[in-house]
Amino acid sequence: MAATVSPVSPDVGVEVAGLTGPRLVDPAVAAECQALLEKHGVVIYREVHVEDADLVAFSRMLGTVVVAPMGGMDGLPEVSKITLDPAESVLAAYRRGTFFWHLDGANDELPQKATLLTARQVSDEGGDTEFANTYAAYDALPADEKEQFARLRVVHSFAASQALAEPDASPKTRASWERVPAREHPLVWTRRSGRRSLLVGATASHVVGWPEEDSRALLDRLLAWSTQPRFVLRHHWRPGDLVIWDNTGMLHRAIPYTATSHRLMHRTTLRGEEVVA
């Protein structure tokens, strides 16, 4: 069966059907994936049922694969389990932070290039993933706002995102969040190619040099602007789906689900290739 490619919406996402896991591990498929990712931001391989070893092999064709934090799977340290079940992952307690719009690695100097996520078990309620195109959101801004925002810098922190997920956290817990270094970035990320996007989301703590109230109002307004329906794709998972997204220009979030839903994803991550500037 030949693969078919279908755009999902004008601003974000393309769906590929007709491939199976082993067929992904092919230089031609990887090259097409890179081109689709550059153009559409999100590439969905429907019900491809890729095994973990093939997932890692395909990921390596797309870039440098990051070893999973806190240890990956046995024999495959690049593969992380994404779940709310603490029996499956030592990081489960932090996954509720993914219910809020974010960009992975926003508090790093070199945010991750892309993420590959495949569904092992899906949730009957919640658990969809949404993506928002911050390239398109920037492009649609009025010219005067583009000029204003180009001068602003924003602090991103792990603590800011976790406080949304756990607003009543204890001082001890908050202190543990603060041990993760924060990072100051420009509000507008300009690539070497000249392409620009807004760097916003749950990790955006405050605008440097602005009063707290004004800072929060602007960051909330820009997040709402970037996540309006015309810029957003919502993916409803089926078992075996594989979704790859440009982590540098796509915010994402999981629609809330529970630990008892048994939702389980396997993830690989590609190391960043361009610092924020």
C-alpha cells in the first residue's frame, strides 16, 4: 500500500497514511518527513505501530537523539514513557504540567529540535494533544506589534509551568522547582533563515523590566493569540499513531486525563540545533 499525504489544516499539520513501523526506517521516508515538518510543523503517521527500536532508528535519521532524563527503557535509553502512572515512570508526578501550553526545553539555551510521540495505550476520556503554530501567530501580528515585541525579553522557568499544575504546592516543593535554572530569551525567536516565532507558553514567567501586572497581561494575551483556533491542530490518538512536531515553533499541550486511564506514550527527542536569538 502506497503512503498518502493529506494536509490537516491551512496553518498546521499533515497526515501520512499507509506506512507501517519498519517502513519508516528508510532514508527516503526520513527526508520526506523533514520536508513535511519544515512546511507543516506537525507530521502525523496514522496507526503506524512502530516498535521502540525502529522508533529510535527513525529518530536518528532525523537528528541527534537525546538520552531520556531519569533513564529510558531497558536497552533503549533514548525512549521515555509518558504517563501519569507512577508505577510506569518516576517523572509521572510532573506530567500534569503538560496540560498547559508549552515548548519543551524553553528554559534551555538550546530548545529541543523536535519530538516523536507514539501511542501505546490511549485514554477513553481526554488525552488528545493540541498543537499551536507560533510561526503563523507571529506572522499574523500587526507590524507595529512585531516591532515592539522584537525589543522584549522574557524569563522562562520550570517553576512557572509547575505552579500552574500545582498552585497549592508546599514551600519545599516550590524550592525544588527553583533549583532548575531559569533562562532569559527574546520574546521573538529569529532563526538563521529569517523565520520568526513567538516564544510564549506556560514556562514564560515575566517580561524583563516590566511591572508584574503588565507583564502577565501581555504574556497571557500573546498566548491566547497564538492558540486561537486558526493556528491550532487537535490530534485524537489511535493506538499506534506516531506524531512528530517542530518543537521550536509549535506549542503543545495534552488535554487532561487521569492516571487510571492508562494512557501511555513512548517518546524520543531530537537535540536542538539553533540557539534562541
